[in-house]
Amino acid sequence: MNNELESHSRAQQEVEVKPYTSEKEQVEHVNDIDVAKGHAEFKADAMEAEKMEHQMTVMEAVKAYPMACFWAFIMSFTIIMESYDVFLIGNFIALPAFANRFGILNEATGKYVIQAKWQSALQMAGQLGALIGVFLAGPLTSRIGYRWATLVGLGLMNATIFVMFFANSLPLFFVAQLLEGLPWGIFIANAPAYCSEIVPMRLRAPATQVLQMFWAIGSIIVGAVTYHYNTQLGTNAYKIPIALQWMFPTPLAILMFFAPESPWWLVRKGRLDQATRSIERLGRRSRLNAGETVAMMRRVIEHESESSPNYIELFKGTDLRRTAIVCGIYAAQNLAGNLIANQAVYFFEQAGMSVDTAFALGLITSALQMIFVMLSWILTTYFGRRPIYIYGTLFNVVMLFALGIAGSLKQTTSAQQAQASFGLIVSVIFTFAAAPVSWCIIGETSSIRLRPLTTGIGRATYYIIEIPCIFLGSYMLNPTGGNLGGKCGYVWGGTALATLITAYFCLPEMKGRSYRELDIMFRRRIPARQFEKTVINAEEDE
């Protein structure tokens, strides 16, 4: 009996000390449990999607995302228009019909040449327009998306070609190039960002490297057309190559109208259902779980600020470092010998080649560039971005100084051929190593939220550096200017060496890293040379 009374007493005490829980508090407690459970499931889905991307091989990724590869290919095709026009103006300077119509007589050679100031002006006009275009592209894309921003650019491109086609003076050509540069800025800012966002991790390198291939294709088309017309002296010799620009914008606009929007952009806008449908359009449903992929994207984006992105943020906190890398990579494209490739035909002429041989060598250079860009896909599959960039730039530094030495020797036939050979090698190896891997780095470095603005400001840096470099390059090669010929290799070798040293200390290795991992490493301020060794666990968010 006493034991029963003691048990009853203890039971009463337990009842008395148990806190009272209202019905509202019980509901809130259940909701908290559901939220925690939902968050755990959401994170598990995100981790599973990221794990699948890490485990995919390149071929498995292609099979899982065939349409993502197709749409990356179509978006990259927009770069062909800037490439075509950049090389077209460079070839026009060496084209006899254009020089006879708009040039002045060089009494030393008895040939007409475009004055150095107009050479520089024509080649920098498009870049100046593109500089304006990239600043428009960032806010425009952040607001209406990659797809519609590209359609706006294609419509504008169709209109501005008219100005160039009917231009009958060098000032009008300058204005035409300036106007055409506006849509270039939109294309070049959007293409690497869109391509890197619609494909899985394993395909980021080849998807962005396609941009360099189309740059080479544009130069091949120009080289073939101007090679055909270099012996003709009528206006058709430059009017027809201008008119051929119209073969690109309209077909591309039709295709881009049906393109899916970047799912990352849709998730940023909170349009999760549309993001899911976009992923399903990009990949095979049987090989992927669109819901898990959206969860992976949300996991990354939810750690970013919810405010509207603006240019000021690019220069604050850890985003400053990411912006500096993108801007540095873009700037380096002009400082490591790329301008020799853009002025290849004119360079070959100044190296002593005949006009016909110079145009033939320019066409050969462009064809080799396309082949080596495709070979670079194999290179980036097995090697990291950092070693490819550093060793590729180092090789070009050596070749550029060798070019300078060849230009300093007595100008015999052998010396001229050596200059042409070194110029060709620099142009081709640039498109095998540093140039294609640059697009991978540009597409991977910035945060998702600021990506349209970062690629825009990065390309703006490219043009800001390129404009004075064009003036310098044209002056160095022009017989009415510096007339340096191959000795320009000393100048470009010096600038390439500066980019090589900077890259060694500042360029991190980002191969095989998810956007979450890259965000964490940049937030932790991991030194560039420690990125490859750093381990980020699947559970970590900060």
C-alpha cells in the first residue's frame, strides 16, 4: 500500500511540474518540425544533385544534357558576328580595293595605304561601341534574362549593318563600326555566362571554349572572302564581305526565340516551376532529377543577397577579388599577342610577304586556330585551368621575344619567313591554351547573382585595354608610323610576361568545383595556389 501511495504521489508531482502548452504553441512546434524536416530534405536533394554532377564523366554529361550542349552551341554562334567584323576591318586595311578607295599614296612603295590614324580609328570604333554595349548588357540581362537580351542584340545588329553597307567615307565607316559594337557588347557579355549556367559542371569548359572556336570560324569566313576579292579593285571587293554579315542575325534570332532561359536566372527570380521546366528541356528526364537540380541552385542562391544586383557590389568584399580575376583574364587577352592574330594579314604584309601570300597565310592561321581550339577541349578535360593558362602564356612569351629577335636581324628572305612563322605560331598557340581556357575561367569565377554584371565589366576591361593597344599595334606595324615589323614582339612579349607573373600569383584552379564550393572558397579567402588542395565537404554552406 505504501508503495502504491508513493507512486501516485510521484505521478502527481510529474504532472504538476510539466509546463502547460497551448494549442497554438503545439501547432507552431509542429510547424517548426515540418520546416526543419523540409529544410533537411531540400538540402539532401541539393547535395544529391551536386554529387551526381561530380560523379559524371564528360560523355555521361553530354548524354544527360544533349539539348544544353545544343543551346550553348547556338548562343556561342553570336560571337561569330563580332569576330567576323573585327577581322573584316583588319583585312580591309590590307585589301587593295579598300586602300585604293580610302587610302593615301605611299611614295616609298607606290601603293595606297590607309593612314595609321584611320587604321587605329576603324579598328577601335567597334570596341568603343562594344564597351558601351557591355555596360547595357548587365542590367538588361539581369532584368529580362539572357534570351530576350540576346534577341534585342540580334535585332539591333540587323539594323546597324545597313549603316556600314552604305558607308562611302572613313568617318561613316567609323560610325557604322561604333553602332555595330553595341550588340557585340550584349553578345560577348551574355554568351559565356549563359553557356556556363545551362550545362553541368563537367561541360562548363567545352561549352565556354566553343566561343573561341566561333571566333576562329568568323576569321576563316573573312579570310576566305577577302582572299577571293584581294585581286579585285571594284567596290564589290569590300561591299560583298560587308553584306555577308546579314546571313547571321535573323536565323539566330529565330533559334534563340525558342531557346530555354537559364535555370539559374529563373531561380534567382524565384520562378522555380519555370526553372524546373527549363532543366527538363536542357536534359533527359530519364537521366536527371530536375527537382534536385533546382534544389542545388536554390542552395547556392539563398546564401546571396536578396537585393537587386548593382555594379558597386562588384568592388566590395570577396566579390572584388572575383571581379579582379575576370577583368584581369579579359585584359590579358590583348596583352599576350592576340592583336597579332587580329591583324594577321597586315602583319604578314609588313613582314615582307606578298599581298596574295599574306591573305593565304591569314586564312591558314584562322583554319589552324579552329583546329587547335577543338584540341583544347581534350586539354581541359585532363588538365586544370591554371596550368594550361600559365604554360600556354609562357610559351607565347618565348615566341614573342623570338619574333622580336627575328625582326632585329638583317631583313633577308629567311628573316622575313622567320617573322611570319613566329607570328603564326603565336596566333595559333594562343587559341590552343590561353584563349579557350580564359572563357572557362570567366564563366566560373563570378558569383551567380552578379554574373551578368561581372562578365559585362570584365569585357569592358577588355575593350578599355584593347583600344590603346590597337593604336599602339597599328602604329608599330604601319610604314607611315613606327614601321617596327617583327620588332613589335619585344613589346608584346613584355606585356605577356607581366600577365604571366600576375596569373602565377592570382589565378586559382577552379576545375571540377561546383558553384557552391567556389562561393565558399572565395568567402574564406583561400590563396590562389591553395584552391586545388582545399577540401570542401558536401554539408558545408559557409
